[in-house]
Amino acid sequence: MSNAIKLGLIIGVFSSGAAFAADGAGTVQRDVNQQQRIESGLQSGALNTREAARLEHQEAAVDHLQAKALKDGDVTPAERARLTAAQNQVSRDIFHEKHDAQTGNPDSASSQRMQADVQRNVNQEARIEQGLRSGSLDGKEAAHLERGQAHVDRKEARAGADGRVGPYEQHSIQRTESRQSRNIFRKKHN
């Protein structure tokens, strides 16, 4: 095999990996944006804790889809379409929940707890997205981390389902978030 062909194959392998990283990072960046929209709704009172919990349940489903799409290292067009459709639905639901007649009290202890948890989601999703873009995370690692994010989102959804997040529930969520944060650090620095 000639050197030109070998070089072409090497460039093809690296550019397909870069395309995958950019594609995976793009879906994770959209998670960051949607989590920020949920947090801003809580801060403004446009969302109450119960509405935010329902949205976190949907975010958990999107994170699970991302984990499945990323685990084999290749996001197929069909997987990309399913992810886009799920993220579009969450986006529409965020808009509808923020613009309905229900309001929340952003200064309540429960809302403050949910705001803190959602802000941590924003930070952790951003760390995953940055790792994919920089190449410090591969698809399999990102899939593992997205499964962890789905777990955190489900805990937040369960905690806020009754419209209130108590101190014990928040402590449990924070322990899970701290474990997830350590996992992100380890995966990015292995």
C-alpha cells in the first residue's frame, strides 16, 4: 500500500472521529441550552417545581437516547433523527410550560433547591460537551456519562413530582450529582 493511500486512510479515520465528536457534542450542547431554559424559568417564576420536574423527566429520556446513540461511537442518521425529534419535543414543552397560567415562587426553598440542581445539570452537561469537542471523551465514555445524567434527571423528576423538593431529597440528588461530577473528571482525564 502506498504512503499516499495510508495517509488518506489516516486522515479519513481522524476526520470521521472529529465529525462524530462534533455531532455528539452538538446534541449535548442542546441539552445545556434546554437545562438553562428550565433554570431561567424557575428563576423568573415562569415554571414551578412540578413543571420543572416533568421537564427533567423528559430530559432524562433524551439523555438515555443520547447514551444509546453514542455507545457504539457512530451516531447514525436514524439515531440523529430520533434525538432531534425528542429534543424538539422537550423544547416545545419548555416553551408551553413557561407560557402557561401556572407560576412558581422563585424565592421558595423548594424552587431554590430545584434551581441549584438544574444549574449543576447545566454545568455537568457543559463539561461533557467540552470533553467531546476537545477529544478528551470518546463516544463510549460520553454514553456512560449521559446515562449518569439521565439518572440525575430522573432523581430530580421524582423529587419534584409532588411540587416540592425537600432538604433530604436535595441531599440525595447532590450526592448523585457529586458522584457524576467525579465520573466526568475521571473520564476526561484517563
